[in-house]
Amino acid sequence: MEAITKAMLVGLPLPAIIIGVDEKLRAMNAQADLLLGPAALDRHHAMTLRQPDVQAALTAALREGRAGQARHVVQGPSQDSVYRLTATPLPGGAGVLCVFEDLSEAEQMGQMRREFVANVSHELRSPLTAVLGFIETLKGAAKDDPVARDRFLTIMEREAGRMNRLIHDLLHLSRVEADERVRPTERVDVNEIVQSTMASLRPLAQSAGVEVILDCAEGLGAKAWVVQGDADQLVQVFQNLIENAVKYGGSGGPVIVRMTPAQLPKSAAVRIEVIDRGAGIDPIHIPRLTERFYRVDGHRSREKGGTGLGLAIVKHIVQRHRGRLSIDSAPGKGSTFCVILPKE
């Protein structure tokens, strides 16, 4: 019986252990060995599984023959791992089988959804409150004041535009995430896309007093910049990156868009770098720049019309194209946003 039980333990795809009637850990599979460590074997279960809820479930299973579940948390260097421990008494009072189900990803997704709803609510509440406040004022004290009315209407238009941009970006992000696992099949010319995007942003750059310069390697042939991609989504990538460089980094000089051949492990590629000479970004912020609603300077970003979703959209589009996105920046040295897209 013991040999059969241990064989079944090995066949389980989840971390699993057997605790004997002497309350010592008598067997574990390879997954449990990685989770608990080999030193846990032949030791009392309380030496390894110390959390009160886990101990209560094990005690009930061992002494009362009642199956139960408990939450088991393993502390990690960057984040905790969360498991659901299920304790099941073995037939004939031979001990208890404990199986660990990893809930970390599900809990992280739940937390991300809660944060997302909270962020969206916050981003919409501020302009909506402003618009409602001005409507109330226009219906009352300012209804006969044309100067105040024009000023309030201008502010309301700005706040309504902010809400419209946020909703547009949210819908776009949702579509990008839905398509992320489906790789594009069209052949598109990145050089043409970049030049078209630069032309569309020229009025913005001129109003900001910034020159956007294309630095493209020459003499490589017409097919040098052709990749497998979605033209509309790539326009969104370069529009976000160049617009950000103009708005937040253009004060230090020209914005340079540099295109060069590159190589990924399994394919030739195209590297596109958007380089500015602005104030730069503290390295502490860089790992989080592509998170939804993350802003280095929230007030400045909102003043310039940012929704906090642009780089999140860029990240998901680049991932859909099986490409790479990297950010290199330091205070006082400007920023370089680099996208590498495989040709095949």
C-alpha cells in the first residue's frame, strides 16, 4: 500500500506530500521538493508548514479524519507565492495526502483587475467632477457672465477631451490585448510607416519648437525595412514614442528616429530607436514605465494630455509582433526607446 501511494505521489503534476501518522513528512514528489526543500523530509510537519491555518487543517485531517483546505504563503525575494493546500486523509488511517495548488497567477490577475478598475475610476472621476461643477456654475452664478461662460466652456471642452482620449486608449488597449496571441501576417515597410508618422506629427513638433530627424541607414535595398506586421498597430507604436519624445524630451534638442538592421536569435530584424535629449528618467522608474496608468510625473503628463496608457499599448503591440522593447535613460542624459521587430 505504501509503495502504491508513493507511486501515485510521483504521478501528480502538483507539489504533493504525505504526512504519516507520526505527523512527520514521509514522502514528497519532485515538485514538493522544489517548494519545501529536501530538508523537510522525515521532520515534523510543523517545522516546515508553520502557518496557523495550515496547521489547523493538518491537525483536523490527522486527528479527526476531516479533509480540509488552507492558504499557504511562500515568501519570495520580489513577491510572495500563494498556494491552496488540500489535506486529504488516506484510507485506513495511513496518514494525510497534501497537495499544493499554485494560486499566485490568479491572485495577481485579480489584483491587477482591481487596480485597473480603481485607476480607471480615478482617471474619469476627476474630469467628470470638473465638468459637473462647471455645469452647475453655468446654470447659476455665471449664466449671465459671458466672460466666465466662455472660460468655463473652454475648460469643460478640455476635460471632456481628456475623458474621450482615455476611453479611446482603453478600447485600443483592450483590442491589442485580445489580438496579442495572433501574430500579424502582412508584409509592411517600417521605413514608410515611420516617415508617415513623422509627417503626421510635424505640426505638434513645430508648435513645441522641436525638430524630428530621421536617421536611416542607406544603401540596404527596398526590402531592408520590410517586416511581418500590422501597419495600423505599428503606426500607433511610433506615434506614441515620437509624440512622447516631443512632449517630454524635446526641450533638450532634436528628437532623432534612428533605423538600423538588427539580429534576433531566430531572425534578422529592424531596430528603431527614438532618441531625445531631454531631462531623462530616473532608472528607478524604468521597469514600471509600461504599466497601465504609471506616470513618472502624473501632473505634467495630464497637463500634456497623457492618459498613462500609451507605453502599455506599445508594449503589447511589440509583444504581438514577437519583438522587443527596451528603455535606456538617466537624469540629464535624455532617453532612448528602442523597438526591435523581427523580419520573419
